Amino acid sequence: MTPTASRLRVRLDDRRQWFTNEWFFKWHFIGKDGPVSIESFDGRGIHLSGIAFSGSARAVYWDTIVKGVRKEVDEQLAWIDDHIRSYNHETAMEALDECAGQLISFVNSIRREAISKDRILRGDGVNFPPEQDGGRWDTVSERSIISQTNALKAALPIAFSTLESDTLVSSLSKRELATNLWQNNQWWLGPIGLLVGLAGLLLLIL
């Protein structure tokens, strides 16, 4: 696994725990005493007080969790793009494939948690209705994430990698040429070099 993919796994584990322990957990308090403030992922915040988990409150739940996951994926993709720029082209492509798989897994895990939590919140503590997925996940679907990582692949600086490789080959060719020249002509280049050295020494003495 590439270093970027390894670090992404840790980042996504932290975010998964935050969603579970912070965001989903707060929904248990709606309809109880006092208002509840929940992250809206757009800077405005959600403030709910004295209402049950149904109707508009449930619509807000599903709209907001999809929005939060989409924001998370966008931010992680930007982080990935920044960190693979130091890789060669082949390693960067490998890292993007690995990261795409992790992002897809992350979205699926949050989606499963959202469905499970929705069922619990619609229940009465004893009886629980069947599971329902009320989210529109097309913007963070597997196809969407692969499409976005493919776009990052297309934007990789291939020309730079090729130029760097060509420069290295050119440098090696010149070195090999110089080595061959010396090996094939050292029988006369050696004495000439010695004479030039002696001439320079005589000039210094005189």
C-alpha cells in the first residue's frame, strides 16, 4: 500500500468515528428537553427543539448526512491530489486506485450507519420499523468516486515525468559516450594528458 493510501485509511477511520460518536449520536436527543445543535456541513448549523424524528426532521437528517459525506469525499480527494504530486506517475496511479477503494468503503459504511440509525430513531425503543434508505447518494456513489479519481489521473503531470526520464537517459548516454571514447583512445590520450600536465608544471617553475 502506498504511503498516501495508508494515511488516508487513518484519516477516514477518524472521520468515521466522528460521524458515529458525534453526528449520529446527537439525533437521539431531538424531541427531548431543550434544543439540539447538529452540524449541517454548510456553516449554518441545525437547531432542533421539541419535535419528533419524523416529517421535516427526518428529511433534514437524510439531506444533511448525504451533504456531509459528499463534503468529506471532496476534502479527502483534494488532500489526496496534493499528496500524490511528489510520486512518480506509476506510483501516483496506484495510490489513486487504492484511495478510491477506501473512499467507496467509507461512504458505504456511513450509509449503512445512517440507515441503521434512521430505523432506531423511528422506533419507540421497543418496536422498530423496517430499514429504509432515504438518502440520494448518487454524488458519492462508487461510479462518481471512480470518475473523480480518474479525473485526477488525467491531470497528473505526465509530461514532467517523461521529461525527467528523457533527461536521465540523455545524461546516461553522454556518460557512456565519454567512457567509450576514453576506453577506445586511452593509448594516445594518456600520454597527451601527461605532456599537458608537465607543460603546466614547467610554466609554474619558470
